[in-house]
Amino acid sequence: MRLKRFDNMNVVPFIDIILVILVIVLTTASFIQLGVIEVNLPSAKANNLKEIVSKDLNISIKRGGEIFFNREKVLVENLEKRLLDYNRSVNITIFCDRDAKFENFVSLLDTLKSNGYENLGIMTKRDGK
């Protein structure tokens, strides 16, 4: 009996393993992206959301009107003072609960604009997701 030479290698199982690892990484990355503060985001039809970078300022407004800067609670009275700790060129992403009062959101935007913060973004979730 003659032995066959081993000239090539089947790479299909290797590709399957890499695809499974890729799916796991992408799934976990989507959970890490949104942070810890539970905010019920409103929906929007646009889907060109930028990734959130940890050095940016994330402002969350909860249903009861509580405001958080990067997971740290900020009193409304100290909002402007705490805001001035950040550079005016910082990217600011606003997470506002859909059941929060619109007055809180407008007040925050007014404070940001009056102090010269221009790089603003509003986080929403896509319809049906």
C-alpha cells in the first residue's frame, strides 16, 4: 500500500473558529458600548451612530431628572460649574430617557450652548430594536 503525501491543509475548520470568535467579540462589544446607567432611549430612523470613546463626556438624564457625567451623579445646581471642568472641544454624547421631562433636556442643551460646547451628539436606538 502506498502512502499519500500531505501537500495541503484544510483551512475550513480554522475559518469557522475565527468566525465564532468574531461573533463573540462583536456581541460583547455592543454590551460594553452603552455603559451602566439604565436609560430608556428614544427611537430614531437614522443608523449612522458614532462609537463612544471613553475620554469623551457622556451625559445621562434619567426619568426623574437626575443628571450623570460619565456615571457620576451631578446636582442640577452644580451642572454649569462641573461642565466648566471639561474642555470646550470635548465630544459630548447625551443619553436622555424617553420618559424624562423635555424641560430637563432643553435646560441641559441651553447650558451647553451658552458655555460654548459645540460637539454634541444625542444617543438613540434604532426603531424596532
